[in-house]
Amino acid sequence: MEQRCHLAAVWLTWLGLSLLALVVWWRLGVLSGLGVLIVGIVAQVAYVRWFRHVSGWMGYGSVADTPADAAMVPTGPTRVTFYTASACPFCPIVRRRLADLQRQGQLEVEEIEVTFRPDVVRAKGIRSVPVLESGGRFLVGNATSAQIAAFLGDVRTTG
């Protein structure tokens, strides 16, 4: 199974939760509707936080990291744009890996949350997250530290 979150699924998650909360609100009252909304948000946060422990069981396979060789980490200034979305369990994993690589080399990371940014999604042609963009090239989906470093190294040599 692909290790990425399709934005359509992220949007449907938020839409479904909102509609469920509205229906419960209408049928059972304001407090029940707010309760459903709060429980739904807490469940999404828990899912993202604990995903790495259950990813194999869910059919996504392992999300274990493969560290980057020190020689692979870009040593010169490298700019990366990191596109994320709420409720995507892969985005925090890639965020941690980028932070580790940032400590090892001269990596400048700009993070853009695209859940409610259709202008960015259309302009960049993003259909799923996480996405790394550097030098006009894109790396889509969950990537190990070694894959990220290799991607950034390829960008530096071709860009």
C-alpha cells in the first residue's frame, strides 16, 4: 500500500466528521454535537500519534527509518518546501526526519499546511502528502532519511 495520504481522503475525513457532528447536534442537541466533534478530533490526533505502531497491522507496512550516510547529507545550503496536511500520519514522520537532517547539514525547511489551501494544491498539482519540493523537483510520500538525503543530493547535482 502507498505510504501517502490522498488529499481527497483528508478532506472527506473532515467533511464526514463535520456532517456527523451536525446531524448529532440536530437530533440530540448542542452538547452531543460538540461531544462528537471533540471525540472525532481527539481520535484523529491519537491516530496520527500512534500510527507508526499500527501501520503494519493496517496494511501500510513498516515506517521504520533508514538513516542517511553522513556523506549523503547536503553540506551546502539546500532549500526544501515541505507540504503537509492535518490527519496525515506520514507527515510527522517525515517532519522528524527532516529535522534530523537539518541538524546534520545546511537544510532550510519551509512547511506549508495544505489541508485548507486549495490555491496551493492547484498551483503545485499536489494530490497527496507528504510532499518535499526542492529545485523544482518533488518527492511524494513517506521517505526514509536516506531517501530524502539522496533526493536532496540529486537536486543539488541537477539543479
